[in-house]
Amino acid sequence: MAVTYPVIGQWFRRPNGTLFEVVAIDEEDSTIEIQQFDGTIDELEIDRWPKLMLTEVSAPEDWSGSVDMDPEDYVGKSDGENPSGYHDPLAFLDKV
């Protein structure tokens, strides 16, 4: 089995099915920072990486896993209304 190296932004699946994304690699501390699909941040030792038996996967289409929103907050909004808790980041810019 070929070893897949960690790449920032790449998603992986553990043998138990959980998904995570590599968000940082600290070569000085020999650690890899990952974010689980549910948003939990964790840190792994680089020397453990080859032993984890990971599968490289595409980013999940369902982005809601790491966002603290219930399905009723973002599903079924067909009237053009923004979900509760939604804030348009562009609304804070000055309009010229």
C-alpha cells in the first residue's frame, strides 16, 4: 500500500469512515493539524501518519458538518430568504 503524504487542504478518510482535512503542517514541531468533518481540530505527530492507513478522498459536498447549524436552518429556504445566522461578509464593505 502506497503511503499518502499530508497536503494542506486535502481530505482523508480513516478506516473507521471519519473524514478530516489537513489544515496545517508544522515541520518544526513535527506535527500535522487536522480538522474533523464535525469541526473538531486535532493534532497528529508526523511520524504516526504512515501508520494511520488513510485514504485520500475528495472534499465532501455537504459543507454543513463543520458549521454549527441545524439542517432546518439552511434547508428549504426557497423564498430567497437567507438562513438564520447568515451574515453576508460583503455587507461590511463600504460601497463606492
